[in-house]
Amino acid sequence: MKKVILGATGSIGSTLAKNLVNSGNEVHLVGRDEPSLSSLANELNSSFTTCDMLEENFTDKILSDLE
């Protein structure tokens, strides 16, 4: 089961994602900064969703990307 990390490009989110991956977990990164998300996703071999949590139906977008 993938762990979803909201705010993945911030210092806490990116550190959490790296620690989870280093512990053998799969993560799905979520954030607003697509270049930073893409870079981190490549580094961690993870999937990602670019969105703002203030957007209407942002959860639908994340769920769609997880399928």
C-alpha cells in the first residue's frame, strides 16, 4: 500500500518521503510545485500528483493518479 505524502516538496514532507522509502515503503507525492515534485519522484522512484489542496475535488485527482 502506498503512503500519500501531502506537501511533499516541503522540508518535512520530503524528509518523511525519503525516510519512508528508505524503510521499504512506496510513496505517492502530492504538492503544487511540479518541477520539484517530478525531481523528488525521480529520486525516490515514486508516483506524484500536482495539485493544490484548496482546489475543489483535489482528492479525486489524487485517487485517479493512484489507480
